[in-house]
Amino acid sequence: MLTYLLVDGENIDRTLGGILDRKPDPSDRPRWQQLVEFARRQWQRPVRALFFINATRGLHGPFVQALMALGYRPIPLTGAADEKVVDIAIQRTLHALADREGDVLLASHDADFVAEMTALAASDDRRVGVV
């Protein structure tokens, strides 16, 4: 059985920017490997780490390569300017995980996922958490 780690990359960066009152520097950002290690230690299961990225304006290749080297599967998303492509993709993924075994850990500062996380938490054989 797995722990699914879903990272709302866009939201984490925007939240840090709001706290810092500027665009976060690389040294300000989370240590993404530590998050994977935390998930692995917390529930003693292998981790499938998915990092959702808004790629509407392009991707930063070195960042994507770094994520892959850390064991993440980057999920680049594009859409119209008025679409919350990352939120939509995470919501769809959470819906799909309802049909799979495994625990779910969500890294986000966004309340848009409350309904999906609540539904997953209703299962007696699944652990869910928010980082």
C-alpha cells in the first residue's frame, strides 16, 4: 500500500510570497525531499509524490528536473487564464484516489479541497493529512 503525497506547488509558492511580501527565493522554499521523507516516516509506507504545477506560462526546466531527481512526478498543467488548473487537477486526483487503496497527504494552504479530503477521511482504512 502507498502514501500519495499531493503538492499544490502554485499555492505553496503564493502563500510563501504573501508571508514574505515578495517572490520567494530558492532558500525560502520548502525542502521537497524532506516532505517525502516525512510522509514515508509518518506512515511507514512507500510514497508516490505528485507535484502539481501551473505551466500555462511555461516551465522552469531545472526545477522540474530537480523534482524528478527527488522522486516527485511533476504534473504540468495548462488552461485558460480564468481556470484554476492546479486546483481542478488536485480535486480530480483526490476523487480518483477514492477508488484506490492508500493514504493521502496533501501539501496545500487552500480550502478548495475540504470536500474531497473529508470524503477520503470517511474511509475507516485510510489515513489523510494536510501539511
